[in-house]
Amino acid sequence: MTHVTINPKTIKPAIIDLIAGSLHIGQVVVLPTDTIYGLSCLANDSRSIKKIFHLKKRDPNKPLIILVSDIKMAQKYARISAKQALLLKKMWSKKQTPTTVILQHRHKLPLELTRGSSGLALRLPKSKLLIKIIEKVKCPLVSTSLNFSGQKIITNLRKLPLYFPKKNNRPDLIIDAGVSTQNHPSRLIDMRQDGEPIILRK
């Protein structure tokens, strides 16, 4: 478990290269997001997705969300009508609360990610770090909260060895931007129908 401390206000290209390299070889990375710390891997990597489920002790039937770099990338993996695209531009604007949306997926990502659901959960993060990483790897990232399922969110990464005592059962790379002041996940909205969006989590 490699632990790297960063200043989120100064994103060095070497850090982006390090993270991208780790993701490309199938590693699971802890990243600061625009909400809380999360576990991430490439969204097209079945083996790494399975590892995230194992690390979190998560029910394998519960889908995970992906992070995209822009609406164009979202359209590659989800069915988005012209009306939905306009709504997304508003929901994903910088002034809005971090928002994850569920859309009809195009079945271009592993089954382990969606678990047979008709929906795909996506978010355009507000974090410049995450956008740079996604643009570098040219693939969406899986993102799920850094905690065991049903337990409290982990905000201090220095305590990770306590949560993951076995060295062969840990995230591979830790990107530490300091103790997180956030403890809430993103807003969640179901947009699978072209009608009124359904708010599932405020």
C-alpha cells in the first residue's frame, strides 16, 4: 500500500502519471473526490471491480457508480436524450451540489459494475484532480465510498492500516489530500425516464 500525500490545490503532472499508471495495471486507488474519499479503479476492469467489492465487503448485487470527464463521455456509456442532456448540463454545473444520475446504460461496461440492472449511475465530478485523471486514462473511473458497507465513512487516511490490517488485502495506492471535512455522498437522481427525474437521495 503506497501512501502519497498531495496538495489538492497544486496538481503536479507526476502525480497524475503515477495514478494513471496504477489504474492501467489494475490497481485499486484511494482518491479524494468532490464529496468523500473513495475507492477507484478503471470502469472497464472486471478484476479490479471485483477487488473493490471484496475490500468493501459489499453485496455483489449492488451496482457501483462511475465518474466521467464530461457529458460526451457519459453519452458513450449511457443513453442520453437531448432533453436529458440539457438537464445534465444544469445538474452538473459548478454551482450545483455534486449529483449522481442513473441513466439507461449501453452495456459497454462489465456486468460486475451494473449487476444486471438497466441503469448506470454516473457523476461528473467537480474535482480538477479527478477530471485530469479520467482524461489521462481515457476511461471512466469506478468510485465508491471508502468504508466497509454499512459502516462509517473513513475521513482520515492515516488510520487505513487499522481498517485493512492484512497487507495482501488493502488498496494499492493511497492519494492523501488531508483529513476530509465531507461526510456525505452525492445527491442521487434517477433519470432513466424522459419525464420528471426521481430524487432517490438528497
